[in-house]
Amino acid sequence: MAKKKKRTQLSSEGKTELAKAIAEKSQTFAKTYANVEIRLSRVFRWISGWVDKLLFNQKHGKIVALMVAVLFYFGMSSDNSGLFENMKSAETLGEYKVSAVVSNQAYEVTGLDEMVKVRIIGDISDIKSVKQQKNFRVVANLTDLTEGTHEVKYTTEGAPSRVEVVLEPSNGIVTIKKKSIRSFTLGYDFVTRSNMDSIYDLGEPELEQGEVHVRASAETLDSIAYVKALIDVKKNYTSDFTTEATIAAYDDKGNKMDVDIIPDKMNAHVKVSKPNKRVSLSIVPNGVIPANKAIESYKLNHDKVTVYAKQSVLDQIEVLPITIPASTLTSNRDFPMPIVPPNGVTKISESVVNISVKLADKKERVMNKVPIKIENGMDGFTFALANGTQQNASVTISGAKKVIDKVKIEDLHVYVDVSKIDKAGTYEQPLIVEGKNKLATYAVKNATVTIAVKEK
């Protein structure tokens, strides 16, 4: 028993010594770790200090930025190896036109999306390659489709197989129709006509042929309203010219149509002229001149002006009237007035005329037995002054004595306008009186007459 107890006591002492040894080693390790930590901290602080000096020092910052830029450049531009070769990216390339793969001469395709949005996913180098390619396109392959309506999937050509291309929309609904040919009479239209000086007039063009052939589906051909040769007028055209005109077809709303036109261009010869005419000016007072005065005479610094217009317009112009405000004529005076071009006149040699007006007292004169005329009667009816109605009128002429004394009976025009009468019967109609000399005013004694209307 005593022997066994001794062994137990020795074991307890060994454990105590072992614990002391472990504690001493732990303290030694802790000191060593602390020393290493302090040294590593000093190294990191030293490195950090140098990095701060490089990055935030103006002297070294540009060098560092250049090194980083060069690093990125070689990483992005490398095709076979580089920092970013294996990086995946996605980029929207924008909108691309959809090209239909079909015989355009035989079939008309409608409903195809004009543009689709293209998004590409892949390596940066592959994306860059696709962007630089000129043969990349979006297609709709219709070669295996017949007439009718179909759903077609859009595909791409020219992209590497390594990239994924996403299209929006990815498909479309198209209608395919067989084309036929129809002839159309060719008209014409001058475009950019405003480029040419307005004093010149363009004659009817001489086209190489009067008809063209249009190829489209029967439905589209039926919707064509007209086909025109579009003749571009240049600014420097001052004489006859020949130019190539573009042929275009339009619907009844004036919208240009997408059809095949044979031929789509042709020569047009156009004659250029400069029609003009020397025309006298006359003044026409508008309103009442105050203080019972009238215009006795006037002078213009331009008695005549040159008028430019189509010959048909010039043939109808004898005098250009200049309207003046009568209420402002309180005494003899000089003043300028604009010359307003009549409808159809493109240009007048003068835009302003200076007027010198002389006034006199207003007088009156009565002229009798002025014949009454009936004008603007409808076809299918006869118009006459009713029985008992005077066939002539008395006209009171007002104005300066020198003016009214020169008025002759043939200078007066008294008439009835029956353009609104469309049934047989008798009608009371007002008399209208006009005179050639606009410096005088005119009035009839009896304001109305009776008109008898009969069917023929």
C-alpha cells in the first residue's frame, strides 16, 4: 500500500513541472510573435508611405497614371493573351437595319421590322471585333417561305460563334405577296424650285418617255395614285437645262411608296424663260376723304413697273392698283406706299412707290341713260329685266371737278349679278355700278331692279 501511494505523489509533481514548462514556452512564443508583428507593421508602414509618395506626389503621379494606362491598353488590345482576355462583358451595339433574304424582283414583303436593337455578350476583345466589322448584319431569311403571312426569326451574320447576340425584337410577322407589273402615266414636279430666281419661269419638261412600269403586289399597285418625275432645280439655272430626274410613286395622301419603278431615273429637258411686262400704276382711295375733299391729281415717281409672272397671268394684268387710306388725306401731301404683287405674280421691279397727291373740293355730276346689263346667268335659264322695269340707270359721279368732267358713259359699268339664281321666277336684285376712273365714286339712283327668270 505504501509503495502505491508514492507513485501517485510522483505523478502529481511531474504534471506541475510540465505545466510550468508549457507556460514558459508560451510566453517565449508570445514575445516572438509580438516582435514579428511589430517588424511586419513597420514594413507595411514603410511600403504604405512610399505608395503615398508615388500616388499623391505630383512629380510621380503622372508616371504612375501612364503605367496604369499602358497596362490597361495592352490588356484590352491583346487578342491572344492579356489581362482581360477571359473577362465577359455585355454591350448594346445600337439599332441595325433588317435585311430580307428573298427575291425582291418576284416578291413583296411587308410587316418586316425596319430596325432591331442588337445587344452582344462575350469577351471584350470579341465585342470590339464585332463593332469594327462592316459585314455584321441582321437578316430575315425568307427563301423557304411561300405567299402568305409567316412568323420569321431574325438572325445575324458576321459575328464570332464565341459571342451571344440578343436581338430585340427577335422575330417578326411578315406577309409575302407575289409581284406583278403595271404601266403608269408619268407626271412631273419641280423640287427645290425656290433655289431659282423668281423672275424665271419653267416650261413643261420634255421627258424621255411618258410612261413607266411599276412592279409590286396587286394590292400595292391599286393604291398608287400617281407617278412623278422629280426634277431638281439648281440655283444657277438661268437658261434651258437637261438633268436626270428621279421617278417616285405616291398614294392618294401624298405618301411616297416603296415599289420597283422601271426605269427609276430618266433625263428631263426643261426650257427656262423670263416672261415680263411693263404695267402702269394707278391709285385707288379706300374710304372717305375728310372735309368733303377729293383727289384732283397725283404723281408717282414710277409710272410703270416691270411685272414677272407666267404669260397667262401677264395677259390678264393691264394696271396695278395701289390702295391708299383715304382718311389720312387731309391736305396735299407726299407719302410712300408698297406695291403689292397680285396672285400669280412672282416679282415686281419696284417694291415701293412715292405718291404726291393734290386735293380739291368734291363735286357731283349725274349721268343718265346708262344701260343695265345682266351677268353671270346659269345655263338652262333666260334672264331679262321684268316688264315695266327701266332698261337704263342714272349714275351719280362724285369727285374733283377735273376728274368727273372727263368721265364718259362708256367708262361706266352698271349690271346685275344673277349667279346665285337657280330657279325660274321673278327676283329683286341690287344694281352694281363701277367706273374706270378710281379717283371718283359712283352710285345709282334706283338701287334695285326686277329680274324675270325662265327655263329654256
